[in-house]
Amino acid sequence: MQTHFEHCARLVREVDRERYLATLFAPAGYRNALFALYAFNVEISRVRELAHESMPGEIRLQWWREILLGERAEEAASNPTAAALLETLGQDNSERLIALIDAHSFDLYNEPMPAISDLQSYAVATAGSIFELAARILGGDTGWEVAALAGEAGQAQTIANLLAQLPRHAARRQLYVPVEVLQHYRAETDDIFALRATPEVRAALAELRLRARHYLARVGAAGTEIPQNMQPAFLPLAPLWQWLRDMERPDYDPFRPPQVAPWRRQWRIWRAAKSFSRVGA
């Protein structure tokens, strides 16, 4: 079984470097469970990238639903991520994980994100659930305060992801920027799909960055509300603040998001592990 967890750790290291590094600050006894959770998140988040079409993607998501419901025991045993996930999180969290899968069904289609409230719901159900489940792994019952902060952490990360993936989403005419926000600034969806950084598009994206920084600041300021043993669950957020600030530079091109050197991301996670408030600053 240890090889299953080694597979999960390798997958997270390759695809979700921030979470891999953050997990190294968690007690050794909890790392396997965290890597299993994060590897599952990688598998679900990249279904569209691997399936390309909606129908194969739906079949893959349904396979994971059935795994969590205990309907494919033999297949789960032969899949390292599924085996590790079931051993560590078991059936107790199946409902929450299935809700995460359901929310990711949005990724398979090109329907636009209608409103900011829809983006918030999507973020809480996907990234927010991962933050909360990671906190539970580390500290048991999270309580409503940590659960609420996990939702805000999820919103910050989701906004950062949509900004980072904007060129790729635009190329396949997929829109995570809420239509409501675009309309408020009189920005055109066709400008995004054509990779035109008009003043209106820039204004809409600036509002999303402002929201993300607000959520990061809330999480970073909540050092007393998040027990110390749960804080490693939130350390993947640490590189985001400076990355979002880099987008305020005059030469920022939203269709060429800034890159942060791996050593700098690692340093920011290390710094936040020493002083948690630095997650939000």
C-alpha cells in the first residue's frame, strides 16, 4: 500500500507543487492522507485536460463517484490514487467528495460562469472543500470558523487559477470570469476569446484580483482562528499574494500571466510556515 502513497506524493509534486511543499510542513504521520487527498484533487481537476470531450469526462467523473460509493472495489484497489484515498478518508467523506466531483462537472462544458455568486459556490465546493478536508485530516473537527476560512481560501485559489489559466480557457472558449462582472464593466466575452486585453477586460479582471487579495488577507489574519496544527493545510496560498501584486504592474498582460520562480514559491511557503500571517501579505 505504501507504493500507492508514493504514487500520490509523486503526482502532487509534479502537478501541484505548492501543496506538495506545504505538506512537508505537516507532521509526518498525516502526510500520506494529505497526499491522497491532493492527488484525488489533481485527478478530478484535470479530467477535461485528459478527456478533451464532455462525454468521456462525464464517464470519468462517474467512475470516481462509484469508487467513493464502494461500487468498484476491485478497480479501486488497482488504482493507486483511489486505493490511497479510500484507505485514508474512507467512506466518511464520500458525500463531500462527490459534491466536489459534481461541481467540477462545470469544467467539462463551455457554458459561461453566470454570476459572482456562482463562482463563489463553485470555489467553495471545489477548492474550499480541499482546504477544509485537509484541515480535518490535520486536526479533526474544523468548527465553523475554520470551515468558513476554508471557503475563503478556496475562493482566493479559484480566482488565482482562473487568472493563470485565462489564455488556455479562452482558446477553447471557456469562461470562468463571471458574465455579471464583465457586463458591469462593459467588457465583451469575444474580446477574451480573441485574447484582446481591452480596458474593460482589464477592469473586470482587476476586480477579481481585488477579491482574491481580500480573501487572502482574511485567511492570513486568522492565525488565532486556525489552530496551529491545521495551518499547513492553508500554506499553498502563500505564493499568491505577490503573484497577484505582479499583475498590477503597467506592463501586465492578462493573456501572459506572470511567472513566479519555483525557489520564490518555496521561500514564500517556508516564510508563511514560520509566520502564518504572511499567507495574506
